[in-house]
Amino acid sequence: MHIVFLDGASLPSPLPRPPEASHWVEREQTASNQLVEALAEADVAITNKVRIDRAALEQLPQLKLICVAATGYDCVDIAACRDQGVTVCNVPAYSAVSVAESVIASLFALRRHLLAYRAASSTHWPVSSHFCVHGAPIQDLQGSTLGIVGRGDIGSRVARLARALDINVLFAEHRGVARVREGYTSFDEVLAKADALTLHCPLTPQTRYLIGTAEIARMKPAALLINTARGPLVDENAVLAGLANGQLGGAALDVLYAEPPQADHPLLHCAHPNLIITPHVAWASQSSVARLKAVLSANISAFAAGAPINAVT
């Protein structure tokens, strides 16, 4: 099989050559105008974030399998793959532990204003008249309320960790639906009650800009927002405004609308003391990366054996 990894640099270390590969190419990155040429002879494409759309697929009659090196597969035109007879496989649940732990770490950092107190240790502490420095109010996680949007592997694991810390957990129902399922709370009620809101839903036309100006205005004053899912779930201008006017007490964003962002992106230069921006690495613990590589290899092997696994088409 001719196998091409389109964006190998998206992993922290090289992917081992699949045993099924008679020809193996691991590209650092692939621009959209290079895609068709890169896959011209490929039977299998591996992509993390390189978009494969209908126009490209129609020029790639030899392509039979797309392995997405992630859980989310919004970078691939699934309908076009079905029409072209291309199988698409993803890697479910591999990063649930890593992302969930990142969310809890963010909760600790935001509720305790760790960034602000780290700065204070270099500025205010040396000139303090007593042994400590009091600044932003430090809040316990115990007894707080966490709203979770998305109840898949990651959202469910976040809930387990949160409950172990005596945090009250509310799973948000889909926005705008009339009936609230058992075990869920209406979307608007979650916004109103949550001390922190964390997003773990897929990016779809229905969830794009799920959190915007109107939603932030309905959140509890000084609530926290955490997004480790997909950047376009959130209106970034609304987040900046919410931080500026105090409606948001802080935010932890591991994803942005465009990745990588431009150097002058306003969020990267926002001086808010309780804003944490990380470069889409919540998923990337060493254990998660090892699982990702193992499942990618298994997906290719299963397809080659005629029994695909983790297929989403």
C-alpha cells in the first residue's frame, strides 16, 4: 500500500512506518494546493488537520482509506468520502485522560488565579510588609458548579474527575431543544448556574459559535470558560469583550479559530491576568500520543485485512 502522512509534524515524534506500507511518505506539512499532488498515487492518506474536501477527492480515484490522526474528523468531507467509496477511520478516546486532566488543571489555575500570583511573587511579594500577598480572591473547587457541553469520552471523564473533587456537575442539553433528556440540564440553565463551563462537543454547523455574546451575557457573572475542543465553537471577540467587562472571570483556551494563529491575534496579546492560552496541546500527553500511534497502525492493518475498525463513514 502507498501511504502518505500529510502532516507528520503535528505529532511530537515520527509515526513508525506501517508494516503494510510498500511505499511510505511522511510529510512535515501539506498546503491545500499541494494536496492532490501529494496523494496522487496514495492508497491511504493519514491526516491530523489537513483538510481533504470533495474537490480533492474527485481527483484521487486511487485513494481508498483516510486515517484521521485525531478523534474529531471535521477536516474530512465525510459525505464526499461516502460518495467516492473512501473509508474514513478516526482514533476515538485516545486523549480522554490527557484532555480531562488538562481541564481540571485549568480549573485549579483559574479559580486560584495562579498566573496573577506568579506575577505577584516577582513584583509585590519582595516589597510586601508581611509574609504573603493578597490579590484576586482564591476560590475552592469544592462546592462549585461545572457545566459540561458534550457527554462523550472526554466530557464524561471530566465529570468523573470533577465529582471526585466535590464539584457539582451539570451536563448541558442541546441548545434550543424543547425536551431535556434525563441526566441533562437545559442549555440556558447551565449557563446561568455554572461557575465554569467546559466545551467537549464536536464542531458542526449547529455548534459553530455555540458560545457568543448572548451566551456569555447569560452566564453567571465572573464565570470561567474552558475550550479544549474546537476553536470555532467560541466567538473569540465575545470572549475578549467578556473578559474586558468582567462578565467572564477568566478563560482557558487550548484551541483558536485559526491554527496556527496570526502573531497579532488579539487573544495572544490580551493582558487579562486570568487568561490561559495554550497551543492545542491538551491532547498531547506522552501516553495519549502512544495510544494514537497504536490505533492509527491498527486502523490501517484492519483495513488491509478487509475488516475496517473505527470507521466513521
